[in-house]
Amino acid sequence: DLERFYHSSKSSRRNDPDFYFSIAKKLFPSNPKFASIVISNICEIAIEEPQLLRMVAYQLECVGMIGQALQIYRKILALRPEEPQSKRDLALALKKSSKYFEALELLSQIIEGEWNVAYSQIEVVAMMDMVSIIKFINPLAFHSLPEISRLVLLQPLVVDLRIVLSWDADCVDIDLIVKEPNGSICNCFCNHTVSGGMLSKDFSSGYGPIEYLLKYAQDGSYSIFLSAFSPVPIFSGGITAKVVIYTRYGSTDEQETVVVHRIPLQKERVVVNVTSVSFGVEEGTV
């Protein structure tokens, strides 16, 4: 079985992060405790390598092990405080732990900070992240929120569909592609659609995020794809992409689904069919 295969193969593949990742991903549904032990081996390959740490944290977050993911996100922030994505990853995990004020403080630092040009416009995504957190704050505590958070309160935004792509390696060109029910394609070459779909800035370096927003969803299925390429070798041989899908974002009916994909990078661009989300008869299903 899978556990026996893991034990028999570990010695020959001890430095292969994809080996641990693929085994753990298959084990999480049936044996999450053992799967978390398996995936933790990735952190030991290179103790202070942020890409490997993100790879593990993304998957732990995906399966709901937020406490363990938080520990890793905090370590990544300590290693890479100059990268706003480190603050954002931690903020979103803190939200899931109901630590709303700490999450808002980190997002405020992203919005008000000065960052390398490679990370430009991450402030816009961080402001959208705030929308989903502020609704959990008691109105009596609004006065203690960071100032930028109070500004978000003045312009609440609800959208039917929000999709956010993040990844774990720098110097990677990865694109988010959304095919809408009417056949329209929203991507980096056509970042607005006739139905109102809108894609944020295309990142050819850094870690994203890339965000798709749609105020009013049509009935039907929205298909989500990733397209990835790296002009230089990546430490782990591939990238780990995290796609977070929100329906009725910013409302009391908000639903969130996290999908994590490991993408082996080759000499040519790789296209991955991630998942789809439906509105109408099977509304909000992923």
C-alpha cells in the first residue's frame, strides 16, 4: 500500500520534495496525521528555504491544518520580511484562526508599505482581502482597527466570484486563466470580459498574487486553468500553486475553496486544468 511504498522508497528519495508531497496529498483524506509527518520531511531538505516551506504550508492550509500552517508562515515571514507575500500568506491563515486584528494589521502593512517594483499592485489584492475579514469585527471595536481598514469599511464590496492565485517560487511566469460560461476567456492578454470579469496585473516575477473578480456571475460553469513557465531552473524542480476560490465574496454567504497544485516545470510552458465553479442549478459548487 501507499505507506509501505513510502517507507521502502524514502531512503532513495530523501531529498525529493515531490516524492513527499505526492504521497502526503494522497494520504491526507484517509490518514491526515501520518500525511502531515510525511510532508514535514520537505522542510528538512533545506531548513531555511522559503519555497519548500511555502510548499508545505500551502498543502497544510488546503487540508485545514491551520495551526501547523501558521507556524510555517511565521517562519517564512521571519526569513523574508522584505516580501509582502510573506505577510499576506500569514494574514490569511490568521483569519482562519479567528485572529482578525493581527491579520488586518499585516494587510495594512502591505497596503501602506513600499515594496520592490516586482510586487507592485499587491496593495490592491490586500485591500480586497480586508473586505472578507472586516465583517467578523464587532462594530464596537471599529475604532481600534488600523486606519486603512476603516477606509475599507466605507466602501464594502461584494462579488459573486473571486479567484486568487499565489505560488511559491520567484522568477516564474505563471498565468491565471478563467473560461466563462459564455466562452469568453479572461487572461493576461485579455484581462476584461464583456460579462464584467477582470484580471489583476500579470506577474512575470515574484509570487503574485493574481486575482480574478466578477461582480455578477452568469449561470453556468467557470473553468480555471494555470499556465506556467520558468526561464531558469527552480530549486525544487517545480512550483506549488495555491488557487483560492471564493463565491459571494464579502457577503455573509461567502464560501471558500483552496486548491493546491504541484506543477513540474519543463522547457516549454505547462498548462494545468485546475477545477471549475458553477453558478445556477449547482450554485457555488467547485
